[in-house]
Amino acid sequence: MTDTEVKAPKIEFPANDYPVKVISDTGVGNKDRIIDIVSKYAKINDERIDERQSSNGKYTTIQLHIVATDQDQLYNINSELRATGFVHMVL
């Protein structure tokens, strides 16, 4: 592997405290919609939900911690969140 190649990090499943960070437009109901989508696929640790707005208030970052079971689960969460139109990035 050369210095310019990047390998995806290896995740060992199940991951009981896997962080998911969602960057979206700020809007009424967006946080609830994000939580609804993620909870369709994974158990969310309700005690570890953090929300922060950008300095201009245009964007909101929501960080959730989930029980990640496999790569397909993470792909499905990412795909459905991105399909909302108000989510810009899922990390």
C-alpha cells in the first residue's frame, strides 16, 4: 500500500457503542426524523444523543451511539438518511 492509498477502518461487529454523526440542515423535526430513521435499523443509546448547531445556525450536527451489527446495517442507515434531502453527511 502506498501513502496515497487509504484503507477503510476495520470494524469488529457487533460494536455496542458505535458513533454515528449526522450533519443536516437545521429545521423543525429534522432531529426526530433522523432518530426515527436510525432506530429502524439499530438500537440507539438514548443517553448519548448530542446536538450542536453551526455558528450561523444553518446546519445541525447530531451524534448518536448505536449497536452496529454489520456493514449492511450501516449502509442502510447512511442511504436512508442521505435520501431525506436535508442530510448532507453521515460519518
